[in-house]
Amino acid sequence: MASSLEHTVLDRPVFDKPVKILIVVSPYYSDIAAGLLAGAKTELEAADATYEIVEMPGALEIPTAIGISDRRSNFDGYVALGCVIRGETTHYETVCNDSSRALQLLGLQGLCIGNGILTVENKEQADVRADPAGQNKGGGAAAAALHLIALARKWAQASKGIGFKPRGEDTLMAGDADGKNIA
């Protein structure tokens, strides 16, 4: 059983500037969503991050809400929370695969997203993963978003000099370095 295996938890990143997070949660299974949300809030508050919460009807709408927010707001990162429990039809695979794929594509575009959408076989598995005193995947998703924000900020400071650079001492226009032979 995976829950009995040891795993590494990274130290919480420290920020020199405020961090603002949007939590997008689906309350479809309200008790599960409440547990995930409690875990995410605890992690974000421990990092002194501020957050806003919006609700979406289901897991499929979460990536769209994050995409809209990215185009129209100023959040540093996002936490996606929800739960999909296997049912009797193939709808489970569609919702799991499409919500996960959409979040991954947004992440590859540079958004800092922690994915806390549970994909489980039954309610008991969801309860274990949403328990604020246990495995809480909401807190894990918030931690992932914070780590991605820290990485993005670290690398945002480094410039690779892409594009045009202003003329400086290292730039030689036409002619000699002393300016005597000008073209």
C-alpha cells in the first residue's frame, strides 16, 4: 500500500515578496472538497501566502477557470482541488484524463499549478487523501504551487539576453574601436 511507504517532503519555500494564490475547488463531493481546502489553506498560511477561492461545478471546469484567471488577473499561482470517484461508465476516465491534461498544458505554458484533484476508486480512498490530519493532498497541491512559484521567481531574475540589446561598450558599430575609420 502506497500510504505505508516513506516519502520525502521538501522544505517549504521562503519568499521575499508576497505570494498570491487562486484556489479553484469543485465542491461536487463537499466533504472531500472541504478537507482538501482545509489542507491547502493551512499550507498557504504557513508560507504567509494570500489566497482567494472560487468554486467550479466539477473537475473539468477547473482548468478553464485557471486559464481565464491567468488572462484577467494577477495571481502568482493556482491550486486545483476536487475529487473524481470511479463510477459505472467511462465518464471517469474522460474527467480524470482531460482535467489532468489541461492542467499540465497550462503548467507547460508557465503557470504555477498544484494539482489536488483526487482520482480514486471509491469514497474511502478519497476520505484518506482529503483528511487534514493525514495524507491531505490539498496541502500537497498548495506546496507544489509554492515550489513552482519559487522556481519561477528564481529563474525570472536571470536574463539570457534574448532580443535586441541597447548599444553598450561591448557593441562595435561600423569602423574601428577608436572610431577613426567610420563606414
